[in-house]
Amino acid sequence: MSVAAIKPTLASVLAAADAGLETTRKRLFDLLSIPSVSTDPAHAEDCRRAAEWIAADLRESGFSAAVRETKGRPLVLAHHAGPGGNAPHLLYYGHYDVQPPDPVSLWKSPPFAPVLAEGPRGPRIVARGAVDDKGQTMTFLAAFRAWHEAGGGLPVRATVVIEGEEEIGSPNLEPFLTAEREKIAADVAVISDTGMWNIETPALTTRLRGMAYTEITLKGPSRDLHSGMYGGSALNPINALTAILGGLHDAEGRVAIPGFYDDVRPLDAATAAEWQALGFDEAAYLGAIGLSHPSGERGLPGLERLWARPTADLNGIWGGYAGPGSKTVIPSEAGAKLSFRLVPNQDPDKIVAGLRRFVTERAPADATIEVKVLSASRAINVPLDTPFVRAARTALAEEFSRPALMMGCGGSVPVVESLSRALGISSLLMGFGLEDDQIHSPNEKFELACLHHGIRSHARLLAALG
Amino acid sequence: MSVAAIKPTLASVLAAADAGLETTRKRLFDLLSIPSVSTDPAHAEDCRRAAEWIAADLRESGFSAAVRETKGRPLVLAHHAGPGGNAPHLLYYGHYDVQPPDPVSLWKSPPFAPVLAEGPRGPRIVARGAVDDKGQTMTFLAAFRAWHEAGGGLPVRATVVIEGEEEIGSPNLEPFLTAEREKIAADVAVISDTGMWNIETPALTTRLRGMAYTEITLKGPSRDLHSGMYGGSALNPINALTAILGGLHDAEGRVAIPGFYDDVRPLDAATAAEWQALGFDEAAYLGAIGLSHPSGERGLPGLERLWARPTADLNGIWGGYAGPGSKTVIPSEAGAKLSFRLVPNQDPDKIVAGLRRFVTERAPADATIEVKVLSASRAINVPLDTPFVRAARTALAEEFSRPALMMGCGGSVPVVESLSRALGISSLLMGFGLEDDQIHSPNEKFELACLHHGIRSHARLLAALG
């Protein structure tokens, strides 16, 4: 196919994407109405419904698609032969599962009743999963549909994997990828689960932090006790747990677990300079969430702390009585969820081993401590010098009329590591989220403009690689 | 009335108490079936039912009884003129409200479906409130009934106050006592809400710790955040709260709040020697709850730590995600319930002020900390040289055929202070609970033998004072 022939096709595909935007929005609302919360077994059937919905959507765009079982939530596996032959083979990844919506009381509209609300930058879609990752998944689903309708099919070979356990650490994804590697071996993975620099400026994410997510339980007395009868003699698990976790950071904001920074390499000067040039306004970033002082390690630039330094954050803590009023109890146990964000060269297993030593050495006599690992992934640096990265930069630059930034990201996309290990391929992280999208929070949203640009960018990427 | 005339009356009253034991047990089961949890507004109507039940019971024993409104749960106020004239006037105090039964899953039988279970020391009543304080209240209600049936009325003037907010700090009791002081002015208060030394050995409790119960909330970001996107830049309220509370105790087990021990007087040598002579087996005490090492201040005897030293115990902590699986959230706030047990001469207000300084000085920039006081009471030392204490010692010694011990108690009975302030009277703390009664815990129980001895002891006390 000559360049002359592609250009008219792309124009008509983009026109189809534009014309279909309202239909796409409605379809996304259908998907967002399904409360596919993976962490809660009560929503297992909803997860299945979301998978079926996506498989049906892909079939309408010319894919062969199936819902495949795993030990947990099912995933969607779909194929499109495209023009066949030696056309590039792209593996699209997304996830249909979402975080729990709690605290539900803080939502302005019900989390699973999507609405189109007017925001300062135009209409926005508000619902749990609006951007993470149903909305972002919809960007390439709608691009496929536009190519199917206006382009006569896809210009590449495509495999699609949409899983339902991303929010709980993808325990069954890598085994699936490994088992099916013959069928899904592709040249590169395309993932839309990251962000732009801002609403005008596209980005590829080329650096991701890893994660070790743990749950710590400290058990003391064999039953709950009265704090008057036993206070001063019996071990109090909440006292003990806070005493241990209260020492997680030193006065400089560094993680105090011995050896935690042993494998952390200093940020290279070139990258540091590039990030410095981005002019990140940390005051504005924090101001948007009601804060004015950066936390974390003292004396480091904001983007370095967010993209290139490891952290330890307590994501949950519990024990004793948390209801209204007072209860004079010494509970028999207390617990916490503690996660570490990791940077390249840190080994999650080593970090967890350090944590185990840290809590065990500090545990009082009689305390029993369990440290469970709920998920673990290494940090990622994506290689930039590939035809796929170049094509994506071109697609984004043409769509937004400005160059795409090469960003870091504080979050983890563990699937990138799984894809690398199981299939030996790298990932193109082309995402359309914004910093204020409130993912994992009440009132999660996705700007309609971002959805629209996302669909068009994917349509362009397909053209560029076709 | 001559001694010769009283003795036959007491014998017949005790016989009536013995004959009525099974009926008393059934009546107690009725009362225990009412889930009168004062801290939970959902149980407000149950609290009223419990109050009505008790008022009706007292009327059957010849009292005039009314359910009186307060700003919170109602209380029962009842009077019996006894022989009138200059007969001693006793004020009986109890409470019909109970602690929440959670964790309900650990109960072997439903908390509000009382059962008579066979224990190593005979039958025991198992239910929330079995001993604290419905069962103990029943000891004097049944003694009144026995005197009414066999003694022809009461040999003393009696006023009864049964409140419904003891477990939430009795916010409305003292105002009520003060407002009604003319009607309820008595010579002494009689309270059954404490314990015996063991099942064979009766006790009066003459030393009680006070309490300051607080709730601490630490607020950070204006909304829940994704720990990947914000970790390393945004203040994490759970990190901050544990860092502060983790410093509550020093390496010697002492409370680290500056000034906390300023007003604590050393235990006098005589009391220390008396307690030493009790032969308290702390290893056995801790062994019964699955522990083998004492917590609290290093190097002090067990009873001194429990009865005469102040403590700081976290009774609850919460923040972020505590459900199954993982959620990568930095929550917008975290909180804890923290209570202090106080000893004579410590001022709850001063302790709370010290806590406020402690948390405020340690709060990171941007954190908003609120410290609410849920209840506060001073420690109590009961004077021993009164006719009422002497009469109670006699009644108990005769009932158990061994002397009653003068004990301390680690818990608080704030009503003792309220009675002293509002009415200027002291309290006789004659209780029948045992250390292993699991008050405030799952499977709370009251030995039937303790109920029976309690009824008879109260019947004897009435005779001794009549």
C-alpha cells in the first residue's frame, strides 16, 4: 500500500472516529455501569459481564474474541489477522477491572452510574473506571471500530488481551501469557493505562516504578481484652504495630529499613536535566490536593521523588474499635497494608526480606507477626530507540500538533514486566489520563477530549505501523 | 428491731434468694436478650426497652420506679421507703447498657441469646452484659426481691439509679444526679461493677484508675490519592499518624508524653507490701490470655502496674483500605482512639493538654490534627474507715467464710467520681466479677455461683445496715 493510499484511508478513519464519538461515549457508559471490582468476590459475576461485553465489542470490529477462564477473574483474548503476511503484530493490553469505589459517600454521583459532567476543560466522564482503565481501553477499541468501518479492516495484525485482575496485582496474567505465548507472540505491546503531561501535551511513559505490596498482621493476646483490667500488663497489638511502623521513615523522609537503598542507582544527569526542563510545578501539583509541603525524601526535585525514588506508603491500617463513641478494648490483633514503590535495579524479594527483618527485630516478646506479599513487580525503563516508539511519537505529535514528552511515572504497570518475561517484548505506554483524573479516588473522571484524542491517536498509530 | 428479730429474717431472706435463683436466672436472660448497646444509635430503642424492663422489675419488689429521659439514653430512678425514719439511705447504682459485641464471629453463641454453659467451676451465663453490668445489677435487684418476699420489705431506705450510658462515659449521669440531688441524696452509694479476688475470695475495690479517652484524627490531602502517582510527594496520613503514635512509649515502656508522670505519687510502702502479700501470679494471669511477658513499665510488680500506674493504650486505629486484597491508596485521613488510665492526683485535663502538645509538635506540615475527648475521669481511693465499709466486709466475710480483700482495680468506674461531686457521698464497690469473665470481649460470662453469692451478699449487707 502506497503512502498516497494510506493518507486518504487515515482521513476517513479519523472522520469515522469523530462521527462515532457519541456512540463510543454511550458504549463506554454501558461498560462503566458494570461494577467489575476485582478485589471483592461479591463482584465476580460483574467481572464476567464486563469481559463478555468487551469480547462482544471486539467481534463487532472484526475480531475473533473469547472470554478465557483463569483461576480468578476471566480475561478477554481476541485476534485480528489484519492484512496478514508480514504486517507488524501488535498486542493491545487493557484491564476491565476497577478499584473499589469506597468511600462511596464522597462521590457526587453514584460510582457505577456514569455521567457526563461539565468541567473547566469541557465535558468529562465521571465514574469508577472512567479512565482506569475502561476509558483508556475504549480509546483503542474505538480506534479498531473506526478502522473496521472506514478503513476496511485493520492495517496490522492485532492481538488483544483485556484482563480482570490488574487492580489486585494480575496474579493470573503471566501464567496465561506464558501458556498462550505461541498464539499471542507479537512484536510489541501497546498499553493505554498511563497519562499525558497535560491536556494539550501528549506523552509516552518510558519509566515506571515497581511495587512490593504487603499486608502485615501483628497478633498479641488470644482474645480482646478490657484496657482497664489489662492495661499495663498485656501486650497491646495496636501499640506494638504503630511503634514498629512509626519507625519506617527517618527524620530526612528516607525509608529506615536497613539496605532499602542499597540497589538504587543515582538518576543519570541527562535524565535529571530533561526532567528539570519540564518545569514541573510541585506547588501547583500539591495545591490541587490541598497540600503545600512536599513529603518524601528531603532535598530532591519533585519529579525525581515521584519517578525515580522508592517509597514506603501505608495504604491501610486497622485494629480495635473504630465505630462511634468509645470502647475500652485491647484488641487481640492489628494489621496494616504497606506498599513500596521501587525503582530500576531494586529487587522486590530483597525489599520484602528487609521488611520482614525490620518488623521481626522490632516485635515485642509474645507478638506474632505475619508479612504477606500481595503483589510484587520490578521497575521498568522502556527502550526508546525502536520503530514502535518512533511511530507512536509521530502519531501523537501529529494528533496534538506538538511533540510527545518521554515521561516517568510513579505508579506501576506490572504487566509491562510480565509481557517482557513471558513474551520477550517491550511495551509502548501511550496513555491519555491526566493528573487530576482522581484514579482510585471518589469522582474518578476522564476528559471527553482525552477520550477523543486517544481514539484518534490510536487510529494514527495503526496507520503509521500499517 | 432487735438482733434476735433480724437473724430469723435474714435466714428467711437468704432462703427466698436460694429458692428464687432459677427464676432470677431466667429474668436475667430476659434482660440479656435486649441488645442495649449504648454507643450505637441503632440500638436506642433497645436501651429504652432495657430501662423499662428494670423499672418493672423494681416495682415488683415494692419500689416506685420511673424511666427518666436524658439527652441520650434514659435511666431508671426508683425509691423504696424501707422502714422510713432514720434508717440508713443507700443509693444503688448499676448500668443496663453494654459494649458492642464485635467481633461477633468469635462468639460461640450469639451475644444476645444468653445460654447457661457448663464451665470448669459449674454453670456460667454467657452473653454480652452477663457480668458487665446486667448480671451484677441483678445481684441487688434479686436481693431486693428476696427481702420484699421474705423480709416484708427493705430494712433500709433505698434509691436506685440504673443508667444506660456507662459504656460511653456517662455523659448525662452527673447532670441528672446534680439536678435530682434533693431526691437522691443518700448516705452512701453501693455499686456492683467490679470483681472478686477469685471465685472463693470476696473483695471490696478501694482503688480505681481514672481515664482520659480521646479520638485523634489526622487529615492530609483533600481526597484519597493513588500511591503510585503521589507517593514520594504527598503527605500520607497513615504514615504520619503511626509516626506520631509510634513514639508514645519509650524503650522502658513508659509513656513518652512530656510531663505525663509529673503528678504521679509513688505507691506507699504499706499498700505495696499488702499487694505483694496477695501473691499475684502474673505469669498465670498472662498465660490465660496467651501471653508470657508483661508489657508496660519495666521493673515494677504486676499489681502495681495494673492498679497504681498510668497507661496509654490505643483502643482503635483506622485509615485507608482494610478490605481483602490490595488497594494502592493514600487516604485523605487516618484516625485512632487512644485512652489513658490515670492514677490518683493525675488530672485528665492536664493529660489531654499534654497529648495535644505531643501530637501537634510532631505533626508534619500540612497535617490537620483534631483531638476529641470522649470521656475523662479522675482516679479514686475509697476511704476504708466508714460504717458502710465495715458492714460490707462483715457481709462478705459471713457469706464466703473468709475475709474480703481490699483490692485495687485497673479499670475506671467514673460514676464514683460523679457521685462524690454531685452528692458528696462515697461508694462501696462490692462486685462479683472474675478476672476471666471476658468483659468487653467475645463470650463474656458470669459464673452462676458468683450471681448466687452476689445476691446473698447484698441480702446480708441490707441486714447488716438495717
